[in-house]
Amino acid sequence: MTRNNLPGTHPSLSLSVSSEIGRLRRLLVHSPDSGLGKVVPSKAQDWLFEDIVHLDTIRRKEYDFYTKVLLYFLDPEKIKGRLAAIDDEKSNRRFYKPGDDQFFRSDKVVELQWLLADILTDHEIKLKLVASVCAIEACSYDTQKELQKLSPVLLAKTFISGTLNDEEMLFAPIPNFIFTRDIGIVINDHVLLNKPAKKARTREALLAKYIFFNHPLFSTYQQKIIELADTHHHFLLPREGDDKKVTLEGGDVMVVSKEHLLIGVSERTTQEAAHQAIKILFERNVVKKITILRIPKKRDYMHIDTLFTQVKRNVWIMLGIFSKKSIKREDEDSVERILEGSKKEDKLRIIQFRKKDISNPEYFDSLEDLLTDISRNDLGCTGKIRFIYSGNNEFPFDAREQWTDSCNLLALKEGVVLGYDRNDKTIEAFKSNGFEVIHAHDLIAGLEKGEIDPDSMEDTLILMPSAELSRARGGFHCMSMPLLRDELE
């Protein structure tokens, strides 16, 4: 069976992302699977979680609302008028389960697990993936033979959750698979695949690679999938040579305009990866301008999308510690300023490269300067550029709410963004900047009754329930990999 004849699939879909805020039309997601319920305290940080989460709450009371909002905005025929039946207790969430025959299976809100199940119907791909996963996880030969016997649907579930039939654990789960942003990024009509920094995400990258190279949804884009190569003899480098290793995650990449890409050098993305990305993206004429943001290598920050995201052409949300005022240290006396200035590891460095003159980069003094330049010169804004600050720029709420992803917002369309309901001071900042605020419960009720039209919504912060999701250290920007956005006019 060839990959283009896999059963139950759609023809190749359009891929195009040229901004952070164009109307979202298609994205990749992964619903919380049973693996999240297997995370134990002693392994949580190894698996990049700060805490254990309650699986039923994270599914029914939080992520399901995310699914509903996405479907109402992107694929309303799948859900509108059906909400009562879908959420009926007797249904046992069958609508939300990727392995169930009643799963919503949208080609707009695209679930990774059913893409994986699709490609596993190809016997050759199945054998290769089983062998690859078993090699990574050091499985026995008998386990490998048992996995080969599983149906594609059950095997896909097992690869992701690490568990067979919800009982027998074969290997560790990959709980970070819900953060689909990190597996890759669509840049115009190209796909840049990631190279994860942490061993806990190795299987994620392997599964994503097989999906993009083998699923017919992406068949017309095979020549536009970009993988970064490891540096020569990277395996011989000492620990202090980590910057020469190639690791890159999608949370450190933002497409802010058709010609301009941002790449963060962070705890998860190395300078060498940024170097290679600049080289290959310029060679292939994917973009004309790439800005590198070197941020402190701290768990607090992780990726650049934990520090800022875009709300409108002229509106950004960001962490105030990287504002002009903080960088200039206007509240300090001269001695304090000199002493603090020696902390180079806490500095933000911004360098912009242009394809036409790559040897003469431009430097920016602050994040606000860069974002203002993007709004004016890339997006054509002539009025005031506004910044909304995490925690309303008040200590200690700025740091507390940035930790629970106040800056990590997903734009469904320009000015309409998803964020967590727990970040009270940030919500106040949105209100003071003229934004409407509506909870997901109320939004969905209004959408179902026809009282709210997604196309007419403007300047709105949609508040999503977040008691458990926020423990996983990722917001809705992290939990989305946009595949298609409308171009900005």
C-alpha cells in the first residue's frame, strides 16, 4: 500500500503561514492522552512537567473547551447544533477520542494521533516505526514482535501513551505531545521540523517526522520539508560544547510576516541551530529577514513565546522585565546599575540578518524596539504601537503570571486571542487596553445559540479554564501548530 492510497484520508491540504495573527484556518493539535495520567512526581521534571496533572479534569473541564472553540471557529459543521449530544454523559467523550469511530476527525482541527494511525496502515511504515521506537526505548525483541501485531489505531495510541490497553506500560509516555507547536513550524509554504533539546521528546520528533514525510495530507510538500543536520562529529563534543549541538523547538520560531522570521536562542534552541536555519532558509528563499533573539537560558523563559506573542498588528503582549524601562534600569541608582550590568547571562540580545546583506546585521536595544519595528516596517502600522504587559507590569504578578503563560496566547484571528483565566492582572491589562473579555463557557453557549458570530468578533480575550493545563507549563500558543492562516491584507 502506498502512502497516497491510505484509507480514510483527505487529499493533500494547503499549507501557508505568513503571520502570527492572520485568520487561523487549519492547525495540528493533540488531545491529552492517558500518558499524562501516568506522570509520577519523581519523573515529572525529567519529562519536562513541573507537576502531575489530574487527567479527567484536564480533559473534560479544560482541553475539551479548547477543542470546542477551535471547531466553532475553524470547522463549525462538525459541532454546531450537536453540543448537547456531544457532551451527554452517556457519550463518554467519544467525540473527543482520536481512536474512536465517533471522533470528530476534522481536516481543519487536525489530530496528530489519527494521522499517525493512518500512516501505520502501511505495513512497511509500521515495521520501520516499531523498530525505531523499540530501539529508542530499548524494548525487548518479544515486545517488538507484539507491537507489530497491533492494529494501527491501537499502535498509534501505544506509541504516544506508552501504555498497551490502558494497563500495561511498555515505555515512558510522551506527555509533551500536546504542545504541537514544538514539533515543527510552517514558514510560508515550507515546514521546518524540530530537533528537541531534551531526551524526553525524542519519540515526539520521530513520530512527527514520519507523519510529515508519509501522510498524504502533506504529499505535495515533501520537497519543502526542512530538517536541520547535526554538526560534524557533534557526538564528540564535550558538555561545554552544547552550543555547537543542533537543537531547535517550534516555540522559539515565529513567522511575523511573509518575509520576516524570528528565532530564539534559548534553553531549548542552540546558536548552531539558529545559524543553520538562517543559512538554509535564505538559500531556499523562504524569507528575506531573520531576527535572532538570544534570551536567558532559564526554565522560567524556556522559549521566546513564553516572553511575548502578537495580538494585533499594533498590539503585543510581553513580559515587562524585557521592556525599555527595565533594560535601562531607570529605578536604580548609579552604583546598583553598574553592579547589575555585569550580569551578562540575564541580558536579551537581538540581532537581525537580511539576505541581501547578511554580513551587516542590525541590532535592537530592546524587545519593544524590535516589535515596534515589525509593526511599522513589516506590517505597515502608522498609529501607536501598544504593549500589554504580563501581570499588568506589577511585581510580583508579572513573574507569577508569566510562569502560567500570560504571554503565550494563540490568535484565532487578528485581535481575538486565547489565554488562561487564572492570570487576573493580565486580564485587567487587556481590559484597560479596550479588549472585551469572555469566558470560554459563555462563548461556546453563545456560539451554539447563534448569538455570537466568530467572523464579527473583534478585540477579544477568550479565557480558557486552566487549573490543570497550566501545570504543564504551556499555553495555547504552545498547544497549536498552525498549518494555514489567511494572509494579512
